[in-house]
Amino acid sequence: MSAEAADRVAAVISSRPSTPLQVSWFEFLLDGSLLEKHLQSPNPDPPPVQLIIQFLEQASKPSVNEQNQVQPPADNRRNRTLKLLALKVAAHMKWDLDSLEKGLSIPVLNMLLNELLCVSKVPAGVKHVDLDLSTLPPTTAMAVIIYNRWAIRTIVLSSFPEKQTKPGPHQMNMLNLVQQEKEMTENILSVLKEQAADSISVLEGALRLNKGSYVHTVRTLDLLGSDAAANGETESSTAGLRISGEELHCQVHYDLGGIFFQQGCTEQPAYEKAREHFRTTKELLKKLDESVHVHLDEERLAGYWNACKALTGACDAADPHMTRYEQINSLIRAHDYQAVVEEFIKDNASRCFPAHFRRSVLRELLYRVQQGEPGLDEVCHQLCVCNAVRDALEGEVLSVRFQQLLLRPSKAMVDFLLEVCRRSLDRDQPSDPASRTNMAAFLRTLCENLEDLSLALSMTSHPLLVELLRDEDRKLLMEQMRKRSATVNLSAKPLPSFYDIPASASVNIGQLEQQLILSLEPRRIRQILIELHGMAERPFWRVNSKWEVPPDYINVVLAIKDSLTKDLVYILMAKGLHCISIKDFGHARQLFSACLELVTEFSPKLRQVMLNELLLLDVRAHETTAAEGSKERPPPDLVSRVRGYLEMRIHDVPLRQVIGEECVAFMLNWRENDYLTLQVPPSLVMNNPYIKLGQLLASTCKELPGPKESRRTAKELWDVVVQVCSVSVQHKRSSDGRLGLIRQRESSLGIMPRSKFITFVKKLREPLVLTTLISLFVRLHSIVRDDIVNEVTAEHLSIWPSSLPNIQAVDVEAVAVTVKELVTYALTLNPNSQSWLVTQADIYFVTNQYSAALSFYLQAGAVCSDFFTKPVPPDVYTDQVLKRMIKCCSMMNCHTQVAVLCQFLREVDYMTAFKALQEQNSHDAMDSFYDYIWDVTILEYLTHIHHKRGEMEKRQIAVKAIGQTELNSSNPEEVLQLAAQKRKKRFLQAMAKLYF
């Protein structure tokens, strides 16, 4: 590079503004004066709240000793200095809780304020409510006040809804930290809520302080670290930043008002207290014109004040200083609803109330109607009309409620609407042409849409319409009315069928499209489409992107040549399918029946499609009622239609696989096993995988109750399911010449993919079918895991093969996931199935989830013993189950529970019980379980071991337990058995309360 070029580069570099490097936290430790300089700079980087986070984070880092054990943060000079630096930053911010709460999380702010209490020498171990603030040093009293202000503010803020941030891909490694902070926050909040009453008492005591207070500044905190602190300078009455009594009271009144307002939702009198505190806050604010120490949101204060007045009934409608919002609330509380309507009509001209407030008033009155308050229906209609006129004046879209109101309006309602329109136009301001134009369009559209022609004609002659419409517009409107009159006369006879509905005119495509989206009435849908096609030629089936027709049918529907018919068929089918998805079967049946009537005239193919969809509708409707508890069997006609569908042979009709799937599930659920096993044509079994699976399930279930469980059909079902859970395996020779396996998880060798198999299984409800499938997957799971010790148990395991010829082809993970999904689904249908509960417990046990396993073992015992009021049958709590329960307790360090359960075995396992009782680190209630021990040997061992350890209190509890007369070995066997059963029952009930 030449010298000139180098000079040019240097000049360019020197001309760029240099960005100062961010100051690191440790630099403030090295230079005591750096913090004050940094905070006084115009834009400090890092900002103050970030500095607090850095200082406290470094001061609270755990240490590691020479044995590599994690220790709590050391109490050394470095950490004390870091905490003091954090307090200095907060002091620089003048302890503004608003700013601190916005920048710091609850755990960090809790740590900061606890440190403030510590350095302010607040007496440790004494509740704040027991302190007399007037006798404490000024900075100490102020620290207590600041902490308790933050406590109640945090409770209030935590009650506000917050949008949860979703971590992106780059944040996934932060999830553990986020979860830890969330748990810390919840723990702190629970403590603050428990102490809320104490915090309120402390702040009410602060209101009795008549003198000014002092809060720590950077200087006083500096003195704490120097010898001056030893001379008591920081505790003198003049040390720190002075806060006047009125400033302190203003801030405390505001915070107390917030907590009482939050409590008002459960305690109505709290609103009265909140109102008084906010009233005092407003009065004090007027006196403190230029206060720098009061930090509150005046807009929120005004909102709180208005809400309190409305909720406590303190509003007086005759008060000249009352706002219009307060007047409306006062009128509603006084049940003067006609006055509310009058205010809304006046507001249409002045337009003072925002639209959301008007709608909220209407919602409030509608809610009262739902609660049964009489005489409000007409008022709600009138308010709806007022709101609609306001929307029309501003050119907004009219509400759906108003459009529903116009479907069958009375003459009185139309007269009221016209009166509202007349009074809503401000005659004193004729210079607002937009409102007049909007009003004219609104009235003209009303005339055109009213079905009652006499009402429409009376509107056209109304003085307001004559005034607003131009002559040519009025003539055009009258001509349309005359045409409608002729149409009505010609169509006076009742309509014989859906297809013969006459169309009416309309002008607003947007409104019609909105009505098209909302309507579920087939006749109305057709009428709207006729009007839309008269105004524009475009595909209206695309109006709503949520309208979806199955891909199997889309080509057939879109092949319809007539565009109106195409739109109508598409929309009716899409709306019907949507209604089925939300279980609105009544509307779905109306829509599908109308569509069937329509397509019958021109398309046999679509006719069969609609018949199939109606079948699916009826099947789902009946299955839904069955899932809700109905025991009524399906009508024979429905069963016959299902059989007809399964045997259908129309080759050019598009078929949805889900219909066949649900038909097979329907037959299995209603035990139509004879049809599936004997009457289904063989060709169907070969071509339809669901019918094949259904036939194998039906055959296996049919033979299960027999004296000899057949293995032939079970083996066929086994082979099919194993193939579903298998993957293709290819051999590939590696570079060293050896053969290796390549597993392709994407490919499936079975009759259907595993995902579709699971979807099908979750349509089944018949307990025997589900038990059979659970049994099959439990056996398959045991084989592929190859763990004899930790096997899952289930019913009917003996009918399945005990080995697999090609075990490496089975997807072990898929089997494990499937068995978990299957058992979980089965328990949603019948959570009281003892067999399924034990299987679920075993699944959790073999995957080392001991708490969940124990919970399900206990549930299995509870459901077959009336919550342990009767003995648990021995075939439920076998020795294997009891040993697994013992291991669960042992792995959770609940050693006393282990000792109690060892008595439940057919032969008491003293070795395990004694070993468990030797453990001193037990996480259960220990001696509170001694009452459940009935084996004298175990109680004697307990007495010995407590005596050996010098635990006299626990030894005494064991002695008391062993001294009960019913445990005397000289008692008859029946007495001893009764004592054991009583303790078993009480112990299992206690365990259920712990783990359910």
C-alpha cells in the first residue's frame, strides 16, 4: 500500500465515532470512584438496573471446595462490597420501585431489598409487624417501609395477566434457568401472600408517622463501609435523603389502595378501603405539585378512583362534578335503564364515549339478562340499536347482534331506530357530510334488507330518509321496492323445497360475505349466494380460508360447471364438516341434507358422497353420546348402513379412508364380532387394512372367554401388529468388510403406518378390545426390552408368542411409545380399571418413575377396595406388586414406608425392613408411621435402634405402639388379623393422600 493510501485509510478510521467499551462489573471493585462517575454519565452502559443484576449475580455465585462440593456463597469482603455496590445503584435511582420493578425480576429485587434490610440494621428474627417504626432509626424504618411496599405491590402485579414468552431455538438451552427462576418467583410470591396482612399492618403504621423520614443515599452507604459508620453517623436523624411525611403518606396510601382493590374481588368491603386510600392519595397529590419522591401512575390512579366509585356505589347522578362515565355507572346501579338509553342517544351526537365502553355496558346488561334479571331484553335491544347507529355514523361494520335483531324486527323497533337516527345527527353542525352520507347509506341498506315489505315502504317515506337521500336515489329505491313487491306476490305460496327459494336484492358485498360466513341455515346460504352472484362473478367458496373440503372430494366438487351450484355445494359441505368437528350435529345434519337434496338432481357420484358423509355424521353422533355415558345401542338401521358401506363396490365414487376406519371402530365398539369374523367378504379383508385389523381383533376377543384360549387368530393379530411396529432393515458392507445394519424409520412394513394405527386405536371404546391390544403390546414390549426382572404385567399374556424371529427389525422406541399411549388412552375411558392401572404402574416402574408408579399401584388397590375400606384382593396386591411398591418407596428414600410395606408380604421381609429402618436420612414422616406397624418384631427392632441412637422421643413412640393390647401375641388369631387389617387400611389411605 502506498503512503497516500495509508494516510487515506487512517483519515477514514479517525473520522468514525468511537464506541466506548462497556464497563465490566469487576472494574467497580478496583476503582471506588468509578461507580458514581458511571451513573452520572448521560447514557451509562451498562444501565443501572443491569449493574444491579451483575453485582448481585456475582455476589450470590456458589463456591466449590477442595472436595469439589458446591458451597453457599462465601461471606467475604468481595461479596459484601458487590452487594453494597448494588444498593448504591438503587440509592442513585432514589429507590424508585417503579423503575426497579420494570428492570429487575422478583428474585433479584427480593435479594436487593433483603440486603437493604440487612445493612439498615433491621432486627433479625423479629417480624416487621412487631416493630415500632417510630422508635427505629430513620433509615431503618424507611427500609422496612420500602420492603413492605414492594411486597404488596408485587402481589398486585402478579395478579395481572402476562403474555408468556416462547423460547426460540437459540434459547432452548436457557429453559432450565428460566424454570428455576419461575420456581423461585412462585416461592417468593407464596411467602409474600402469606405475609400480606402483616405488610398491610406495617404500612398502616407508617401512616401514623408524622415526621419526615430518611432513606439511604450513595453517601450513607459509603459510610457503612468506613469507620464513620461505627460512630453512628448513618443512624442520625439527618443522615440520608429526606422524604417528607406528606410524600411518604401519598405513596403508601396509593400502594395500600392497590392491594385493597385487588382483594375486593373476594371481599367487597375492601373496595371501600381502597376508595378511601385513593381519595387521600388524590388530595395529597394536589398539595405536592413538584414532588420528586412520589412515583405513581396518575392515569392508573384516576382509573382506580373511577372504578372504586362505581363498585362502591359512591356515585351521585346529581353531582355536577361527576364524569359521564360515573353517571352511566350510577344509572346502572340505580336500575334506571331508560336513562342509560337516553344517554347513549345523546352520545351518538356528541360522540364522547368510546365504542369499547358502549359495548361493555351492553355486555354488562346482557350478562344480567342471563342471570335472570327481568325487563332487560327490550333495553338491550335499544342499546344494540344505539350502538349500531353510532357505528353507522362512523362508517364501521355493524355488529352481528344488530344484524340478528333485524331478521324479524317489530314496527316499534323500526320506529325506535328511526328516532335514534334522527336525534343522532347533529343539526347544529351541518358541515359534517361524512356522517350524513354514512347515515343515508345505512338507512338505504336497511330498507333493502328488511324482509317485511310494509316496514320497508314505511321507512322510505320517513322525513329523515327524504332529507338524506337525493331524488334519484329515492326513485331507485322505490323502484326496487316495487320489484320486491311483485316478487313477493308471485311467491306468496309456501316454498315446497329448499331449491325453490327466491332471491332478494342487496348492495353491500362485504356485508353479504360476512352473513355468508356466519349463517348455518341452508336456505339463507343459498339466498346470499344468489345475491352475490348477481353482483359479481367470482368464486365465493374462497371467501373464508377456514372452509375446507376433504382432498378426496375437491376435484369432484370443483368439476361442477355451474358456478353458483359449485359454491353452494362446497360451502354446505365445508360448513357441515366444521359443525361435525365441533360436535354440532344438528346443524351438520341440516347442511348435509340440503346438500344431498341439491346434488341428487345432477350428480349420482356426489349423491353417494353425501350419503357416506351422512353415515359418518350419524356414527360420530352416536359414538359421542356413548362416550358421554349413554348405554343405548345403535338403531338397527345405522348398523345396516355401516355394513352396506363396508361392502360398497362403486368404483368411481371417491371414498374417505376415515369413514371406513370409523365404521370398523363402530362395529368393534358395539361388539358386532359375528359380522366382522363371519360375514365380511374375503375381498374386503384383503383390500381394506382397517377391516383386516378389525376382523383379527374381533376373532381374538371372541375366543378369549373360552375354556382354551385360542392362539391361531392371536398369532395372526400378533404378526400384523409386529409388522406395524417394524422398520425395513438393510445390510451394508463397511470399509473393513463386515456387514452392518441400516434401519430406516420412515418406512413401514405393516398394513398401515404406526401413526394411523394409533389414530384408529383411539377410536375404540370396547374394554375387551383395548385389553387385548394392551396385552399384545405389553408382551411385545417385554420381548424387545429383554429385561426379565422388570417386566410389565397385563391380562391374557399367555396367548401371545414368547419370542420374535427377527427382533432387530422391531422399532423398540415405537413399541415403548405405543404401549404408553395405549394404556394412557384406555385409562381416560375407564380410570377405575384395576388391570390397566397396574399395567400403567408397571410402565412407570420399569422406566424408573417411582413416584408415578407408586401412585398408580395405590389407585389400583383403591378402586377394588372402596378406597381401602375393604381388604385389597390378593390377586391385585401380589407379592410382585408389593415388592415393586417397596422398591418405589426405597428409591424415594421413604424408608419407614418400606418397613410398613414389608409386613404386607405373605412372608414378612425382615431383612429389608431392618435395613430400611437403619437409614437415618428418611424423606417420609418416620415416627408418624409407627402406628401402622403391627409386627411386634419390627416394633422391637425400632425400640432397640432408637435406644442405641439416643433418640428417646422416637423410642417412646415405638414403645407406645408395641404396648397396644390388640398386638399382644397371646391374643387369638382373629384379633391379631383384625388389628393388622385395621392398620393396613389406615396406612394405605394415608399413602393415597400423599401420592394421589
